[in-house]
Amino acid sequence: MKHERVIHTRGPAAHEEELKGDLPRLETLQGSRVSAVLPPDAIPAVDTPRFVSASDASAFMKDDEPVLGVVQDGAAKAYSLWHLDRHEIVNDRLGSQDVAVTW
């Protein structure tokens, strides 16, 4: 039995016109059928993240809730994996550096 590979290649038919000139639709990969999962921009990035102190976060987060921690130029931030599950990308700034935090 062949496994179906799921790779995002293009959006639904409603987006066909805006995608003209895009790469051709990929229908198979190594003999397996390829299916589009989501159209472009279906999962919105967080562009203006809001942060609270650790003590304030304890009002709505568990002590053992997983986070993705980033330290850059002396600045440290924690990104809730619960939020990253829904958005997958946070565009942020750490110290003097622009960063894209992805999950």
C-alpha cells in the first residue's frame, strides 16, 4: 500500500488566477499522490506579539506549560507552544535583531 504524501503546493481553485505563472502543480512525488492541504497564508503569523511578565502569566498558564525560549543580545522571551500551534510563526524583535520564531 502506498502512503499518501501531504505537501502544500497550491491553493484551491478560487486562487488559480492569482497563481498564474507560479510553479506547475505537483501531482505525484516519487510515485505517491500529492494533496494540497492549505492555501497560501491560511495560517496567519503573529506580527505584533504581546508579552506579560512570568508572574502575570501564572494567571493563565500552568507552571509546566511548554514554551519555546529565545535569548538574543541579552533579551529573553518565551513563546507559548499553545499559541505557536495555532499560528506557527511569530515575527518579533529581540534586542536589535528581527527574528521569525517558527514552530
